Amino acid sequence: MKYILNFFAGILLTGCQTISIEKVSDQSASNNSSKLLFDGKTFNGWEGNMEFFRIRDQSIVAGRLTEKIPNNEFLCTTSEFENFDLQLKFKVVGSSEANAGIQFRTKRIPNHHEVIGFQADIGQKYWGALYDESRRRKILAAPPSEDIPKIANLDGWNSYRILAEGDHIQLFLNGHKTVDYIEKDLNIEKKGVIALQVHSGPACEIHYKDIHITEYP
């Protein structure tokens, strides 16, 4: 996601929710009730345009460093999830302009490369933000932009935690809560796939690994 280049400068004008970033204690998703969504070796349980996704060193690598990414590309789970605690690690390699995200409660758009649903955003000015991909096409909630350099690791591995329970969505970047959002639109889908994105644009790679999910009733 990077449709609103001056979003943070105009954050008060858009009605987007912001919260003060706080350090919280991450609960491990690697307990008995959680499961791995990626086994580190195969794409079992995933589908997408494999021209832009491969496995290296037990990580999913999205994108490429040799040429620009022509379209947004998404690697989607073949299963859907509704209420859950999703945790994973990621890093951005290549251009400082790279952009990506983790989709959830998401659907593929038929006969199109795009998807529709919530996104935990990655890259540029959007670290830790909640975006609505292909639907409202805007940031729904975000941390203060001045706090991002304090918590995002621009050159190495980061952790994302996504808690989705009913209308309540929380995002945690490297253990810091960046979003605490209540969805008020009753027509918004609460069930869908998980998807890993590489955004169209400059040559880059987005690495994803250690993808765990714990489902709730």
C-alpha cells in the first residue's frame, strides 16, 4: 500500500485513528494451540503467482532484486480465518522505497491480481499502520509517524503480531502496539485468507518467516 504519499502530514484531516505507541509483552504464538502456516520448505497451503515468490533459508521471499515489480502480488493461504492471533517475522531488502504488507480477513478479486481486505502495512511511512486494501483504499489507523524510527528495524528482521477478534483489531510491531482499532461497519467481512504482499514498484525483496496462527472461537 502506498496510495497516499502525504498521509501522515494530513493525518488529522483524514479521521484516521492514532494511538500512543506502547511496549507490550508479546505472548508467544508457538504454544500448543497454534499452528505453523509455513513449514519452511514447501508452499503447501498457499497459492499465488509463483513468478514472484520462492523459498530461501526457510523464508518466503517475495519480489525480486533484478527488476521492478509490475503489479501488487499476493501469496494467499488456501484456508480462511476469522478470529486469531497471527505472528510472523519479516524484513525488507533492496530499495528504501519498497512497500509490502500482511493481508488478513481478505478475499481474492476474481480474475485479477489484487485482493480486498485489511492489511498490516510495511515500508516507507506506513510501518505499523492498518490499511484497507482495494475497499476503502485508505489508512484506517496508524501510529505517530515520528515514533516509527524508534521501533522499526529498516535493515533487518522485524516481528508483526495481528490480533483480530470480532470488530477489534490490534497490531504490534516489534512488541509495540501501533494500532487499536474497532471496525464499525457491520458489512465488512470478518473471515478471509492471510496473504503476504509485495507492492508494485522498485526492485526489492520482502522476506517472511516463522508464521504462526492461533485461532479463537
